[in-house]
Amino acid sequence: MTARQVELTRGDDLWIARFHAMGGPCEVLVDTDQEPLARMLAVRAAECAWRIEHKFSRYRTDNIVARINCARGATVQVDEETAGLLDFADRMHRLSDGAFDITSGVLRRAWNFDGGTRVPTAAEVARLLPLVGWQKAQWVRPVLKLLPDMQIDLGGIGKEYAVDQAAQVLARISELPALVNFGGDLAVSRPRARDRPWRIGVEDVTQADRQRAVKLIDLHSGAIATSGDSHRFVTADGERLPHILDPRSGFPVRGAPRSITVAAPNCTNAGMLTTLAMLRGPGAEAFLEAEGVRHWIQR
Amino acid sequence: MERDQRIGAALAAATCSLLGISSPAPSIAAEPDSKWDVDSAFLFYGESDSRVQDLSLAASAVRDFGDEHRLALEGTIDSLTGASPNGAMATAGAQTFTSPSARGAYSTLPGQVPLDSTFHDMRTALNASWSQPFARLYSVSAGLGFSNEFDYTHIGGNLAMTRDFNERNTTLSIAAAYANDSVKPVGGLHTPLSLMADSVNRDDEEGGTGGSKKKNVLDLLFGVTQVLGRHGVLRVNYSYSDETGYLTDPYKILSVVDPVTGDLVSRTPPPGAEGPLGLYRYESRPDTRRKQALYAELRQDFSGKVLQLAYRYAKDDWQVDSQTLEARLHLPWGESNYFEPHVRYYKQTAASFYRYSLADTIPLPEFASADARLAALDTYTVGLKFAHTMADGSEWSARLELYDQKAKAPVQNLIGNQVGNTKMPDFNAVILQFGYHFKL
């Protein structure tokens, strides 16, 4: 584990705090020239990220997710915050007709998106499908009962949720505008003075030369989330299959864009729109057009 | 997900409920208004011994029309002054030459490499290009260029296409460029290998045969760019260039020497005339040149520090074979600065018709040139760039480079007393550039 450290560096007219959380680099930009203030706010944001990571990581054995995943068919009573996330996941499952499903993580036993060419057989995938499907879970707030061997994974909403939580904490405790950026998912705590935006660079995944090619977005308020990792895929018969799986078939969604970026009032909302658009495959553009949200797609 | 109705409102409500907020602030996000990306630079190039100096102003602007449709415009103005070697060899005595305009003469001191100090020019260049995607994995670009000097005009066009493969980790490029240049030397054209004549006094008379000459250049390039893992990019290019037409430098001459001693053959201008005190002939080059080059460049990112290594091998049918080795390191310093040290080594063999001097024999060779740029060369460049990004996103940069060129005449080329006494027009140069990059 990376040490829980927050490192500050001076930007031109702001402070940039960096730390490691949720499996990647995180940043908090604070619009002030006062280092102690910036540090205080950044530490609060980092603590928020570490708390949520600790509580909802599927890699731990001592948290609520582990308790649910090891229940072997028994009922588990969950706390308020977890119940809120499960309610949200439940609504998203219904809104997406089952395309968004927090129980789909077991499919990773068959799929290994390490850039290789190993594609599981239909039989291997079919053996796992009985363990996938939120509709098989009994969720009556605050009690959850899964089938034995079913598991949940809140990774699909955890990071965006953490970004929103951190931005809310900063807005509550300080008048200073700040930008929370957890591995490319971001939210603004407060608009900056004089209508100045936060300028955000989105990695251009379609260019061989990724050093320079960056799409710039000026974010005044709200949040931005990006879905799609150009480095996580599996190649089948020369076709690159992205790491986004349709839980109903157990196979990757074909024709999905390389990367989708969406702007929305908050990061959870933006992140869910990118995920739902990804699940639409070739229909991602049409979906986001119909939703009428600002979006940037790289194919 | 098969239904078509919008889910935005339900999603927003669910999110507000999760985050415990009643009405979130709206999202205001837009691509920056600035449409033009402008690079401007002021460059000073100065050679040692008050030789060529170039003051250059350049500006380029790229406009992004969205969806990777880009228009690029570029303009440069150069002001060149100073002296350049005329090709004649240094001798123990002073030398006098007819100036290129043929309306005067200039002299050089004993033991010095003869320089023509009448050299000055103003160059203006304009380029425009358009690029855009084409089908899903293709991109095309087309450009036009024009430049003008006192004695030289260039018109060129280029077309390029790239195709992405392998999930855009591999890019193939193919490009072609064609240029139609025209040379109109000051003082007119000289018959190849004709003798330098006396200067003339009348304004309406010219020393040479007058007129202008054409030169056409066709360039073809095939390239592969391959992404290597997360942090590396390899680029390999093969290029072919075909030049035809007038490739001779109209101002370059060769000293005509005694075939035994290697000393300059002296000459006495007629009474009352001003002209060379030795025999000199204008150079002559083939009217075609075919060049092939292979270029490989590796760029590797070591968490922000980027190392770029490049090697180029080129050969042509003038027997000029060259190798270039270049390294550049991008070193971020703090949040908004970076340093870029740079080294480059270049080596070439002499052209088959390069001569230190021309023996006074009959018949004359078909081609001969004493231009040191066609001799065996070793050049070294070391440089450092520093750049600072301002709060508004604009960037200042300063670059200092030192250049050193050493030429060598092949020994079998030397005659009599020249052995051990050659003096090549070696020099070093300073390049200082200030750049400012901003958005409009």
C-alpha cells in the first residue's frame, strides 16, 4: 500500500495536492495562495477518499462488502451509507434494464482484460451467469440477501461517489473554490471568482502520441467523468474487446467507444451516464445526444 | 436498455437522493473558446568570424474547427546578412574576386578562407495546410507553401494520409510533396565551369548569361508509428527524394591550380579593368540528385521525464552518405517549467565531385564543386531549452544552441603543396530563440 501522504506543490496561483487512493493518483486543486489552508482542505478530501476506499473496496476482508460477499446466502443488515449506495444501484439496474449490475464482478473469473488474447468459451461464461443478476438478490432496505456465491462490487460507482463526497465536504467547510480529481473523475466544490473555469485535459486515447494530444474542457461548475481505459482490453480474432461486460450475456459490449467523457451536475451522475452509454455500444452517441448532456467521445 | 425514453430525470433524482442534496448546481462545461493556437518565435543565428547572421521572425497559428478538422497557417521572415565562403581556397597572398553582381570586386587577406561579404537577403515564407479525419481510421492533410528570396522562388504542395491499425496503437503514414523552385542568380547565370571574368562598369551589362533556372523536388515518405506499452512510442520513416533541374550554387567557384604544385594559377586583368588576380571557375553539379533516408525515433516517458532518441541514415547518388544521432530529454521542473537539453551529431562523406581545387588541365571534369557543405563533414550541436507556463496557459520559452562544423577535404583530392596546408571554412554558430505560445 502506498503511504497515506498528501504532497503539496505550488501552481501559478493555486496549490495542488497529490495523494494516492482508489488505485490511482488523486489531486485536489485549491484556489488560494495560503498553503496551510490548501493543505487542510486537501487532507479532508484525501481522508474522504481513503474512508470510502476502505469501506467499499472489494479487496479487503474487513469491510461491509466483504461481509456481504462472504454471507453465503445469509441476510446482512447494512448501514445507512451502504444502503444509500445499494438503493442507487438498484435504481440503476432497473433504469438500464439490467445492463448496469453490481453483481457482475464474478464474470472477471472468466475474463482477464490484461491486453492478451485469452477469450473464455461460452460454456465457461455460462457457468458463471447463474451468479450474476441483481434481480436475484433480495434487497429490502436495510437488509440484503444474495444467493450463495453471489458477490457485489461497488467499484462502478465508488470512485465517482467519493469525488462527490469530497467536493461536498470542501464546499461545506470552506469558501475557497477547489477541484477534486480522483483518477480523471472530477467535481468542482465551488465556482471560481471572476467566472474563471478549471481547465481540464482529457487524455486523447486515439493518438499514438499521447504525450501532447489532449482535449481541453473548461469546467465552471458541476462534474466530469470519463469511462474507458485504453489499456484494459482483450483481443479476440484481431478485434479488440473492451473491458465493459454486459452482465446479461456475460460477454463484452461490442462496438463501444474507446473513451466517453460526460459533464453533469455531479460526478456520480456523470459517471453513470458514461457507463450506460458504454453499455449501448454503437449506440453510445445517440444515447448521449438524446439525454442532451455535454459529452466527448473518442472511438 | 432497449427502451428509448430518456433516463436523465430519474438518474438525477437517484443521484440527489444518494448524495443527500436537493438540487445540485448545474454543470457548466465547455471547450475553451480560444480557437487559434499561436506559436511565435524570434530567432537569432550567428556564425563565427562575422559570417552569416540570420534574424528570423516566425508565427504559426492552428485553428481547430472541432472533430479534428484543423487549419494551420505559418509565416516566416528571415533577414540574412554576412559573408559566406565562395569556394576558393586560401592562399599565401591576398586574393581579389569579381562580386556576384559583376559590378565590382572584393578582396580577401593572405592566408584567409575567401568569403563573399556581399551576401544579404530577405526571405519570406508562407504555408497553409488543412487536415481532417477521413472514414473511421484515416486522416488526410493537404498543404501549400510559398517562399520568396531575392534570387529564389519556391512553390510547393504536399499531401499526406495516415491510417490507424491495431486499435490505434499502430499508425501508417504516407506523404508526398512536390516543389517547383526557380533560381534567378544576381549577376545572371554562368556557364558551368566557365572562368570568373572581370567586373563590368555599365549597369545594363551582366557578367553571366542571364535568365533563370528551374528546380523540381519530389519527396515521398512512408512511416510507421508504434505505441510501445504505456510509455513508449517508436517511429520509423523511410523517405525518398528526387531533385531535378538546376542544383548548382550560382555563386560558388573553385580555385584553378597548377596540376603539380597545387598553387593558384595567377592572372592579370587587362589594363584599366578590375577583376580576379587568379583563375577561378564557376562550379558545376549534376542536374539530378536522388536521396534515400531511414529515420528511427524512440520516445520513452519515465514518469514525466521524456527521453527522445533519434538516428537517421541517408545516402544519395552524389555519394553523400550521412548519419545523424540525436538525443533530447524533457525534464519538468516544478509545476509550470521544463528544461530540455539536446545533443546532436552529424557526419557525412564528401560528394563524388567535391574538390578542394581544380587542376589546370584539359579536359575539365563534367562536375566539380568546392562547396564545403559537400565535403566530408562533422557537426556537433548542444543546446538547452527552458520553458515556463503562465497561469493563463500561455508558454514562454528560450533556447540556446551551439553548433560546430568541421569539414575535411579527401586527401586524394589534394595537389602538391596543398597536402598538409588545407584550410577549410570551418565555423561555429550560436542559435538563440525566444518563443511565446498562446491561445486566441
